[in-house]
Amino acid sequence: MPRWLRCSVFALVLLLSACHSAWPSFEDNVTVKGPAVEDGGTTRHGSDPAPSSSLAYTTQVVGYDVDGGHVKTIQVVPTHILDAYGGLLLGSDRGEWGGELMFRSRDGSLYRLLDRNVQGIIRMPFGIVVFTGLAHMRMSKGAIYDITQDSNGRVKAERRYDLPGAPSKIRWTTDGGLVFEAKILTLHRRYPWSASDTQCLLLTQAGKLKEPFCAAIH
């Protein structure tokens, strides 16, 4: 074989290998079982659920006007509630005005775990995860956090994955995973507008994040 042909074949093999590693993995039979996050919040797990209004808490938000910045104390009714670690995880999403993840212990004490817009609190086979994110104007961001308890009994949040955009449409798969969409915004370099796209992602029951083709999800 001529040397130029061997070099061409070798270059083609390298190119195909690089493309294959960058291409989303195809997940066969990604079948949706049902929503993991209902409209308006996460269904609370546990017996005799209390109304979310009885779990309201106060927080502070910063606003700006012609006189500058000012702090306002507001009362928040959580939209995401989950029994965990002998207490309750409480999440809220106020859009551009912020959100947070709180933990209310059995004795009624309350402390903050995250200053993030909460999109879902879900118990997975490997533990509890919280989806956070916000898509607003020319910005879209998101993340998945693990919620754990340390040896001193303190509940904490640790980032598991950064997401390419704000998560939405979080659904259970028939094999115990979570499939969802991430809204991606691409800013145009020369013009003051952005283009949006949707990326499908799969959090497996083992905690791995994969990127199936959207067409493979049914």
C-alpha cells in the first residue's frame, strides 16, 4: 500500500474515533414511566402529608430601584417537599427572584442548604438528588446536587453534575432512571439575541449522567 494511502487511512480512523467519542451515546429502550415532578412541585413522600402552606418560611430577597438596592423579607410557601433524614427538604423557585433549598428538622429548626432555584427533589436508588436551574432572558444554567447527612447529623448538599441548561420535564424511566430536558441558550457574538435548543439527558439509577438521542425516548 502506498505511503500516502496508509496515512490517509490512519487519519480517517483517528477522525472517526474522535467523532464517535464526542457523539451522544444511543440508549436503547429509554421508556418513560411517568412524571417525577408534577406541575407545581414534587409530590411529597411519606404518610399524612402536611399542607405546604403550613411549612411556609421567611427569607430575604434583594431588589433594586432608582434609590439603589434594598432588602425585603418575604414569606415563601415551598413547592417541592420531601421527607428525609427525620425532617423535611423544602424547595422553592421564584424565577428571576431566586429560590432556595431548606431543611426543616424534627424540632422545627430551619437552615439553608442551597441558594438555587429548585426544580425537583427526588429520591433515587442511590440517594436523594435535587435539580436546580433557571432559564431567564439570555441565561440558562442548571445542576444536580446530592443531599446527604454527615456523621454529626448535619444535612448537606454537594454538587454532582453541572448541566448545560435549566432542567425541565423530569420523568421516571421504566428502569428507575430519570430522563429530562435541558434548555440551552447560545448567544450570538454579533447580534443581541440568542438561539435556544433542547438537549435530552438521562440520570441512571446508578447515578451516571448520559446523553441519549431525544428520538430514543418514548
